[in-house]
Amino acid sequence: MKFYSYNKCGTCRKAKKLLDKYKVSYDEIDITETPPSKTVLKRAMKAIGMKKLFNTSGAQYRSLKIKEIIGIMTETQALDLLSGNGRLVKRPIAVDENRITVGFDESEYKEVWSQD
């Protein structure tokens, strides 16, 4: 499993702690240095929608005025933007061959990742 996170993000640390508790094996990837691929982002977009895939609380989301253009942005434009700038992506993203979660919800993590 790949776990895209940011070490200064408290939500990411909570998610990681839960994965460790469930003894889930993962490769941790710094989302700010290595954003998820377009393939992973497409899967995430399919799961939660394009708007929810953006880190709306991030400084870059505000400085790039994404809120103003997201309504007219195409999926391709969003994927190009997100795959090129991990700070714009909602985190953490946990993904394996069959499952994906975006953001952190304890009950969702328990349901999805504690089955291993």
C-alpha cells in the first residue's frame, strides 16, 4: 500500500498511527515532494469527486484562487494541477490495488484498512 502524507500534518499522523495499530504495511510517500500519479488521482476523484480532492485549507489553494475556478475546471485540468503540486491534494491518500481512502475518517480507516 502507498500512503501519501505530509509529516507536519496532524491528520496524516493520526491516520498513520491507526495504520500502525492495524499492522498495515505501507510505503510512506511525502505528498509535497512526490504527488500521487494521475492514475491514483483519477481513482481518488472517482471515489470522492473532483472538488473534494483539493486541500481547501491549504495556502496554495487560496493563493492560486482555486475556489474561483474549480467550477469551470475540467477533470484533465484538475489532474494536471494536482499531480504537479502535492500541497493542493487533500491528504492523506492511502491506496493499494483494490482500495483507496482520501482524507482521514477513523471509522472509514477501520472498515477499509483493518481487514488485512
